Amino acid sequence: MASKNRLIVVANRLPVNRVKKKGRLAWETSPGGLVSALKPFLTETGGSWVGWGGSPGKAPTPFTHENIQIRPVSVTAEQVEKFYAGFSNATLWPLYHDCVRTPQFHRRWWWPYVDVNRQFAEAAAAEAKPGDTVWVHDYQLQLVPAMLREIMPDVRIGFFLHIPFPPLELFAQLPWRREILTGILGADIAGFQTPQGARNFSAACKRYAEASGTDTKLEHRGHTVVSKAFPISIDIENVEQAVTSKEVIDRAEELRKDFASKRAGERKILLGVDRLDYTKGIEIRLRAYEELLRRGAHTVDDCVLVQVAVPSRETVGEYAELRAFVERLTGRINGEYGQAGRTAVHYFRRNLDYKELMAFYRAADVMLVTPLRDGMNLVAKEYVIAKTGEERAGTLVLSEFAGAANELGGGALLVNPHDVDGLAATMDVSITMPESEVQRRMGLLQRAVRKNDVYGWAHGFLEALRS
């Protein structure tokens, strides 16, 4: 039975995908931690999810899926181009990731961003009732909290940013900085992946949005906003069930034999799993591995790099250029250092299904998570739990600039992902580390990850929001 105070989730995408089954279109629950984490709260309260279905044009009429009210939002093809590809991903995305690419500031993108945010706010208002809780997600919808508060001042509003919030000196570049901050300040709680992100937000609000207060509590136009870190995590139980299944264990052993070429365990397997995005540092990782081989301390006889690159925004010029560069670099390394039956780099440009991904994690001796900047990076946490019950413990090489470094720094080998020589040296350490030290570090990592799963993250945020 639905409770009086329902949860309304507002996110760029819906929690369902349209799929064809037996020749007919049907809705299927999307995979992913966010959907899994929020589904129990939504079904318990008879709640709603407001989002875009992924196709431009008129949205389907609202419907119910697994006891969740689904309210699709219409987004035109022009809005997809300007709001999503433009302002969200060519302005905000690089700006919030330390400007690793130059952000583009175009007025023709800004106004569609405002319009789409208003459409989402109005859709949320159509679902919400006085006393309900509304949780708005991520950088595409930063104006929604204030817009929704204007329409419905008697709901509790939370906002969570899944990517980093940048330092003041970088955020200052945004021509619409006041509008973005004012939008988020419409929330009762603004949540971030790290304490530094929350502090960056508070500093920006005090400088550019006439807010007052502390790093954790702000006053703005008579409204109090809590700014706080809520580090997101993974579905630990789901990962454990997958990696301990016979199917995954057997597949991991096959992968070890394939990558080892002749005898299982002969070579250390270094693994990277990333979206093919310029924030992930894939090209620097490849150059560091090339440097490792060039120095001669290791050869393709004792180590191999396996890089899984999930296609991302391939119609965007910078992403297409990155793909071409990564593939040329992979070819160069294999051409120079590969031997007959011994490939230096195995490169997979594809999206692995869940059990295959778990098998890759289980097979790997070293996990390379080296983004130039990341809000959290859940691959690091998945890898740690994937080594549960594994005789061959693994080593995590982790960027200092991933949000996960705050929690996992005690057991991971932390690196500056911009430093080719330093990353090559850390790869060397990871390959030669004594097994006792590998086991000790993995124990620290597993204890750290198990302190909080994705359900605890969602519960903690909603408990804070409703209190």
C-alpha cells in the first residue's frame, strides 16, 4: 500500500528501456545501481520516476511499471542536441571535470537547458503532492530544484550530483554560474560524492549567489540548504552472487588461460574498464604501459594489459578523435612489443554484459582505475568485491582524483594519472608486489567498501532529507 509521503525521483533517464519481446515492444527495468537502489523506496511508497525515455519527440503517456509510476518527459531532437549534447556534455561535463577539455560556452545551448529543466520541473510537480519527497539527480537538471520549489513550496527537495563539483576558480568561468547555483539552492539538501565537492559548492554559493553560512549549511533567500557528502557505492550482494557463480568462475579461468597464452598464471593481467571518455585517462595509461615495457624491467612474457573501452558519444568529434588515438596507440604498442602468441595489449571496444565483466574482474591481477577526474568511480569498488573468495587477490591502482580515493586510499596504490613515469613505476610495483602485501591491501579495501553499499547510500540521503 502506498504511503502518504511518496518519493518522486527526477533523473535525465527513465528507469526502464523499450525492448522487443516476441515481436512486441515492452518496457524492461534498466540495469544499474541507481535504479536498483531506489526501486525499493519507490515501490514501498507507490512513488514515481520522472525522466526522458531516450528517444526524441512526443513522450509516451504516463504508465505503471512494477508498482512505480513512470512519467516520461518529451524532449525534441533540437533539445537533445542543445540541452544534452551541447550544454550538458560540452559545457558542464568538461568544466566539472577540471577542464581536461576546454568547455564551450554558447548562449544557443543555455536557453534549451533552461527549457528542458522547466519541463522536468513541471512534470515532477504534476506527480508530487504536498508532503512528498522529490529527489533530483545530476548535472543535466541543476535548475529543477528551484523551479520545482516555485511551483510546489510544500515538498521536500533533494539534489545529488553524481559528478565532481569543480573548484571555485574553474566554476567561475561559467557565464550562467549564478543561475546554476540558484537552481541547486532550491533543494533542502544538496548532496555530493566527496566533502571537497560540498565545500566547493558552498564556496561558490557564497561568492556568486549571495548565500551565507558555513561549508555544510547555507542560507539563501530565507531558505536553509544543507551541503553534504553522500559517497555512492555498489550493490555488494549482487556482485558477490555473480562472481561466486560457477559460470563466472569458469569464465574467469578461461580468460586467464587466453590472456596468459600458454600457461595460466604465467603473466600478470592488468585490466582497465572505462567508458571511452577523455576524463578516464586511457591514453595516458597506455603510454605508461608502453614506458613500462620500454624500460625492459617487464616484457610481454610476464605481463599483459587488457583494456575494455565502452563506446561513448561517438558522434561527438572529440570522442571520435580519442577513439582513433587510443586505437593507433594500441597498434603501436603491439607492433613494437608484441611477440608471436604474445599480444602486449588486448583492446575491446564494446560493452561487456554483467557476468562477463565480473569474469574480467575476477581474472585480473591488477585493476587500473586512473581517471583524470571522477565523481566516485564504481569500477574500483566493483573490482574489490569481485575478488571475494578469490585465491589470487588483486591490486588496485587508483587515481588520486577519483572520489573513491577518499575511501580506498588505505589499500590502493594511489597515483597521479597525469604522470606517465609515476604511473609506469606504480605498474611495476603492482606486478612485483609480494602476495602477502597484495592480500593485506585487498583486506583493507574490502573492509572499506563493505562499510556502505548503494542501499545504505540511498537510505542515508533520504533519511537526511526527510528529517
